[in-house]
Amino acid sequence: MTAPRNVLVMAHTGRPAAVASARLVVDMLRSAGISVRIVDSEADALRCPGAEVVRATPDAARDTEMVIALGGDGTLLRVAEMTRPARVPLLGVNLGHVGFLAEAEHDDLPDVIDRVISRRYTVEQRMTVDVTVRQNGTVTATTWALNEASVEKVARERMIEVVTEIDGRPLSRWGCDGVVCATPTGSTAYAFSAGGPVVWPEVEALLMVPISAHALFAGPLVVSPDAVLAVEIISGASVGQSFAGVLWCDGRRRVDLPPGARIEVRRGGQPVLLARLRGDGESAAGGGRFTDRLVAKFGLPVVGWRGRQPDRDTESDSRHTEQEPRAHA
């Protein structure tokens, strides 16, 4: 007997397009005999009769086949907070601007859901980072991030003074606006805006990118995925301020940082799972697919490219092989 299928659908309810898309998704899934859950905080906006309403906690995703999120990257990062502890894949449909985390665009929605119904998808792991904050050796906060952990100044008119460290050894002291510690997934987000490199998702690495650092040696760094990055706050608090800086994880989870705080960033013990809709015969690594995503999302100019065309080149090679013996005859 086939086990029942269950999918959690979440959306950016502040966008009418997301609400309408979520209703379409629910209808298509239920018509295919798949049970659908929605969370109580979105139920009034979505108004999906027949969907099971559950509390908006990580338990909402447990025992589901996947979670479908409709919105921008912010929505996907919010939903990832539920899918990660439940170890359930997340499928994002972009209704925002860039939407690097999303697998599909709004116009592809019927085909996307058809692939979900027929189980034509794969699941890939994305590295996360675990973040520990210490004060005088005592752990004061622990959190995590999919994209990045950023240590930033509080006072606009004043830089934050930090010392950075890699694997227990001091690297450099910077007066700066902050430091971004990112994953390959986050290399196209805040770290990219700060001048960091784009890292293909299948590459395992950690990035450290200073923000507007006043120093000669202040370029972005790409280090081993097993490295431990640390940022220690030397100063930065102005008169009347209790905190010198602030830690943001994925722009969602905040920790205030007093002078002397130490932030340690290491590879996360639990990845985020993303559902991917690959075409027949496509490489599992997906390097070319990520290149296509960069071109599409950033509007990169590729007019004039005359790269390899498999069918044409194969035909040309075949003709050359047939003619070569006659040339030597």
C-alpha cells in the first residue's frame, strides 16, 4: 500500500500574487490526492478549504514530503527555519526580484507542481554555518545561518574595530563597517554586495569578506569548509551605547554584541535540503545550470557566445573521421 503524501505550502501573504499562486498549488496537489498543510499565521489570507491548518513551528514540516515556499529569498529563508530541523526539502518558487534560492519562477508554476506530483525532482544539501557568541569565554548565544553571519557596526558615524582569526591564529585587525562570514549559497547575497567572489554551490568552502575595511590587506578570503572563522570586537561603542556591534544571521536572527564579544563561525552540523527540478540527462553537479542562473538573475551579457554545440560538433567530428582516410589514400 502506498504511503500517503503530505506537502506544506507557505507563502508571502503580503503579495497578492503569492496568495493566488498558493491557492493554485493547493488545488493542484489536492486534485492529485496529496494532502496539504498550511500554517495558522497564513490561513486567513490563503483561505484554502480542505487544507490542514497547523501551528507555524518546525513541527509543521515534520513527516511531510517537502515544503513549497512562494515568495522571494526572504520568504525562503524564513521557511528554511522550519524545514532545517525537520530535515525536509524546500522547493522555492520566486515571486521576488533576484530569488537565487528559488528553484523556479512564477510562470513555471503549473509545470513545477506537475513535477512534484510525479516525483520528478531531486534533493541536494546546502551547507550551513553554526555561530557561537562568547563573552569572556562564556557562551552567550548560539544560532545558525544558510547564507551568512555578518558582524556589523551599530553607530553609523563610527567604524567597528575587529580582529579576525582563522583556525585559532590571528589574521588581521580592521577598522571597518563589518565582516561577513558566508557559505557558498550566501556568496551571491550580502557577501557578493560586499565584494566577495561567487562560489558555485557544489564547492565546499567558507568565505570571510570585510565590509569597507580601512586596511591594506582587506580582500575577501575563501577558506576550507572545516576552518573555524572568528571575529573579535575590540571597540566601536559610542558614548551612551551599550553595544559595539550586532550579529545578523541571514538578516533574520539578531544578537547584540558588546565590546570584547567573540563570534565563531564553523560549518553547520545540519544542512538545509533544497528540492531541485532537473531535466533529463542533466549533470548532478549542475555547474552549467548555476552558470545559466547567474546569467539570468544578473542579466549578464552573453551575446556573441559561440561555445560548443553538442549536436553540431558531433556531426562535424563524424564527417572529419570519414574523410580523413581518403585524404591519405
